[in-house]
Amino acid sequence: MGDEYCTCNGRTSIYTENDDWGFWDVCCNCNKPVECSYTYFNHYDGEDHCDYDD
Ligand SMILES: [Zn+2]
């Protein structure tokens, strides 16, 4: 087990990274992702973020 996610205390600065499926917050201090920050682009929140051509 490693420190997969940011464990910084007093974190004040983050930036956003994204891939094909969503985006997440990354700590500027340790450059590790912030746990539970991942958000899917096509999450049902009442808006269409992605179009499917099924
Ligand atoms: Zn951190």
C-alpha cells in the first residue's frame, strides 16, 4: 500500500486534470490526486456532457 492520494494537511492549492472519462483535483504540493474528487463527464446531473452514438 502506498500513498495513492494526497494526504497533505492544510492543502490550499489544487489544479484539475482530466482524461477521457472525467476530471479530478490534484494537489499542487505533492502532485497526487485528491481522494474522492473524481467526477465523470457523463454523470447524471441533469446536463448532457457527452453524446453517445449507440
Ligand atoms: Zn498533497
